[in-house]
Amino acid sequence: MAINDFPHSIVAAGGILIGRGSNQGKIALVRRSRYGGEVALPKGKLRAGEEPVAAARREVREETGYEVKLWQFAGTTRYFVGAIPKIVFYYVMEEDGGTNNIDAAEIAAVEWTTPEQSLGILTHREDRHLVAAVFGIRNADRP
């Protein structure tokens, strides 16, 4: 599966990055410099010819500074950017070392929260529902 399989869509990939050590039991969220400071799961667009899993590894590394160990496919989110459909392929991954050098032009901060706490922080409903599904949390909607 590659970007060419979705010719009329924006195709992206990302990860639910699970922490180790002092971040045990937490997941990484990124606070974006662009898009009004949105808080999201790390993700980004596929490059030409790139497979979603490779893009997810690359984007998570660029946005969080961590190398990752892939665990499993987490699911997809779908939404519109203007009139264009967007699909994002997500993978559950674990941090596997890193330099903590992030794409500072795009990412203001990397924040580690529990999956439950993330539901009150993530900007987009689709991200909240995906995290809730992966971690078996019943109520993904904000009060």
C-alpha cells in the first residue's frame, strides 16, 4: 500500500509512541508550531513511493527525536482537509533510543502523558477515539 493507492486523498502515517524508563506508561504527543498549536499524535505525509509503515517510523523520529520499535498496526483515521479527504495510518510503537532532536520548525514540544490524560489534551476527536480504542478506554469524548 502506497500513496498511489489513494490518488484523490492526502495520505499520511504516524504512531502511538509508547515510552520507556521515566516515560513508562505514557504516550508521546506533539504540540505543533503550525496549526494554532494543535496537540496531536506524531504523523506526516507519505513521500512518493513510501509505504505507510516506513513513513510512520520516519515521521515519529522527525517529530519526537526517538528511534522506534514497531509493535503493531493501530488503525486509521479519516477526515477532510478542506474538500480533500485525508487518511492517516497509525502504528503502535515503542521508543527505542534517540537524540531528542526534533523538527523545531514544525514541533514546539513533545509531551508525555498517560493514554487517559491524552484524551483531554488531543485536539482532534479522531486521535482521541484511536487512543481510546487501542488502550481500551471507554469514553474518548471530552466532557
